[in-house]
Amino acid sequence: MNGTTLLAADPTATQAWCRAFLAQLVACGVQHVAVSPGSRSTPMTVAADRTDGLELSVHLDERSGAFFALGLARASRRPVAVLCTSGTAAANYLPAVVEAFHSGVPLLVLTTDRPPELRGIGAPQTIDQIGLYGTHTRWTANVGTAGSEAPGEAASLAHQAVVRATRQAPGPVHVNIGLREPLEPPAQDPPPVGLLPMPPEHATVEPGPLLELLGTERGLLVAGPMDTDGPGVEAIAELSRRTGWPILADPASGLRRGPHTSQTPVVASGDHLLRSTWADDHRPEVVVQMGAMPTSKGYRLWLDRVGTDRLVAVDHLGRFPDPAHRVTDRVAAEPGRLASELLDHLDGAERSGPWTTTWTDADSTAMSTVHAIADDGPFDEPGVVTALHHSLPAGANLVVANSMPIRDLDAFLPTDERPLRILANRGANGIDGMASTALGVAAGSPEPTVLFTGDLALLHDLGGLLATRRLGLDLTVVLVDNDGGGIFSFLPIADSDQVDHHRLFHTPHGLDLGGIAALAGGRLHEPTDATSLEEVLGSALARPGLDLIRITVDAATNVGLHRAAASAVQRALIGDGG
């Protein structure tokens, strides 16, 4: 390009394109854009700030900003946009994009880029951003240069992006936007353009083989993690009552807590029951597996051991999880909508026979046994779960980190009529971005939000937690700190004397995490028993700002409690001779 003058943008045309694009997002239901600052994204950032109906939050770190948007989208059940500059900024969105793809969260990923003439020549802060997220988006588009086409084309592109992100299989879409200098917008706003309405959703539900299976007496509903709304939860509960099929409810399914549990055979101890030989003696003929793969490893082990005659996977995201290679039928439908459709083919009578009673009685026995173990043991993760169960107000949001917290919740959280919205990033099951996800949930819900996390997960997103005060949000963090990754203590290699398990797997950090509270502008609490934890939770939820509740635990103790609970449930159900 020696001697060649670089092309220059028309700032008015650029801003008109950006404003039309963002105005169309608003017309399609987008209310928030999470922005991470950068030079190349200047025209889009300014346009977003000037667009009526669009709230803007600023995030210093792209990874945290994307997880914040993910949490906000889940809490509000609306698509949320993220916006960043070029280069590695765009790459930092990848973990949240992956989670959004696998959990079906509609994210509009807007990355800005150099114009075509500056790509591939070593221009600073430039990488190949076209198709950056690979197979982890529902749709991608590349805009060579914003402003080179009429604003109406920008509106049409934005409309298509929202439709692709929200319809059929929801998930992230990626729009890469090339921008030429000068990047500064003109002082005068461009004229508005005509916008497109969102088309009505005409989702049809095909129940597949389930209609012929509804009369089966020995059936079981397995509800994995899913973002089903209130009517969907009630439809699944009603399906359970009319078929007499118990629901093995993952904590993140939306079915473990709520008013429906008083009349519905919801089983909270599924992991314990399926690890027991009791489950081998009570094999269902049909299992309907809804949503993502349940947290329970006991479920996967049980499928490997005995399985079932028919395993129907119900999922509208195309996952149909099948690690045991036992799925016989696949139904592409959102579980709540499918349940509603199936109810039309059943009479109004509820069915509860010996099969239903056998499972609910076993669940009652198992949960009583498990809680006796937790109550008699040292104050540890099970005691923390019990305190959360007792203390969280109806309607609260409980955001749960992966690794041990979600497994502790699965093992020790009973059913209850008080609703509790439990959210976990169970799409890709990573521990990154949890603080930011929780802040997004807090931003999208008027109800109090609690993050239940381990120490490594919190350290993975420390920058996200530091945004609490800057964003003006309220968050209570319940931190179980075992100085490392407690889940690795459950691995068989933990008992080996041939490797340094503590150094290679437990990954101790040796940090005093209590200092995070002051760093983030919050209050620190360090309860030492369940009673004081419940008191601290009550006071923390009653006031604004950040509260960090740190409970020091021991990984080996938690392993012992989990194994003791499994053994005790086996004895309670089968006896010593089982």
C-alpha cells in the first residue's frame, strides 16, 4: 500500500448504520448491552448510549462482561447484547459464548473489527475475527464496513440476529462489524429509519413416541438443568401427577422447589437412590430425560448398570445428552411446552399407585438419612446447604458454581414449597465467570441474589466480583473455602501414593480470601456454625451492597460426609445384607 491513501469513513453514514442496528435490537426486545471499552468500538458504543430504550453497562473485562450478560439474559428471559473492540478483546468472549450455546441463552455478540483493507497485514490489535467462535454460535455474520450500506440494511441484519438468537434453538449469535476511521461520531443525530416487527413465534410440538408411552405405570421423569418458566414447571409437575411418574429433580431444573412440590412426587435424593442397589430393584420401563444432563453422577452410573427399556431425551437445543449410550428416542421440544401438549392427551385424573409411593417413600427415607449425617457431622458443605435451605427467602435467586457447590446442593437440598430460583452454568460446566453471572442475575431480577461458590471459582472471576460496587448491585456471596479444588479429592487418584495429589490436583492457593471483601468494597463475615451462618445470611440479605460470607472447610471432611451419606442410604433402604 506504499503511496496509497487509506480509505476514510463518513462519520454520519457510520453513525446512521450503528443507530439503525441498535434501534432495531430494541424493537426486537433487547433492553441491555454490556460494553467493554475500546477504541475501534467507539461508533457502536456512542450509538448504544444514545439509543432510547437501551440500557448500557460498562465492564472492564470482556470475559466478565459476557458472563454478566449471560446471567442477565437468564434472569430476565430476554436477549442481551455484548459489545467490544477488536483483537483479543473478542477472544475473551469465548467462554461465555460456549456456555450460552450449550445452555441455550440468547446472547448477541457484537465484535468490532478493522475494515477489510487493514486485516491480514499486521495492523495492531487485529486478529482474524470472522467465525471466531467456531461451532459455538447459532449464526454468524460479517459486516465489511459499517456505513457502506444504507441504515435499512443494518436494521434488517439486527432483526435477523435477534430472530436467530431467540427462535427454535436459542443461543448466541455473532455479528462482526468492520469500522473505518475516523471513529468519532458527528454531533448531530441521524434521522430514524423504519424498523421491522418481530415475527410471531409458531413453535409446533411433536411428541414423538411419548403419546404411546403415557399409559406405562413404571415411568420416571428425570429433570436436568433447564430454564423452564413458571407455566412450564407447572405443566411438567401436572404431567407427573397425571401419569404417576416421579420426578428426579436436579437442583437447577426449576422443579426441586416451589408450591407444586406439595402435591407432586418430586424426588430430591435421586443421586443417593440411584447409587444404591435399591434403584436396581426398582427399574422403570420408561425414563423421560428433560433438558441438560443432570448433575448426578449416580444417574449416569445407574444407566450404565441397568438402564431402562426406553430412554426418551427431550431437548429443544439439540443436545440430547447420552453419555451412557442408552437413549432410544429423541424429541426436539422445549420440555415445558411438550408437557403441556401431552396433558391434552390425558384425562384430568391424577394417578398415584404403588410405583409412585415406592419412590416417594424411598426419597423420604434417603433425605432423612442424609440430613442426619449432615447434622451430626462437622460444619461443612452439607451444613452450608442446610443453612441456605432454611434461610433464603421465597423467590430468591441462588446462583451455584460448578465443581463441588452444585454437587453439594444436589446431594443435600430437600424439596420445599417455598420457591427458589436456582441457576447454574451447566451448559459447559465450567467454573469461570460465576461472580459475573450472579451479578447479571442480580441486575435482571428484583429478588435478592446469593452466589454459592467455592474458592477456585471465585478466584477465576475476581475481576467480575470487583464490579459489584461500580455497577451498584446487591450480592451475597457464600464462599466455601478449602484452599483448592475439593472435587479432586473424589478422584481415585486422590488415594494413590504414587503422585503428589495435593500439589497436582488440589491446587492450593494459600490466599486469605477474606481480603476480597475489603477489595470489592463489601463486608466480611466468617461464621463457624450453621446457626451463625443463618443469622449472617438473614442480615446480609436485608441490606444493600456486597456481603462475603466465608466458611472455612476441609475437602477430606466433605468427601467423608458424601461417602457416609451414600453408605447410610444403602443401609436404610436395603439393610446390611443388601
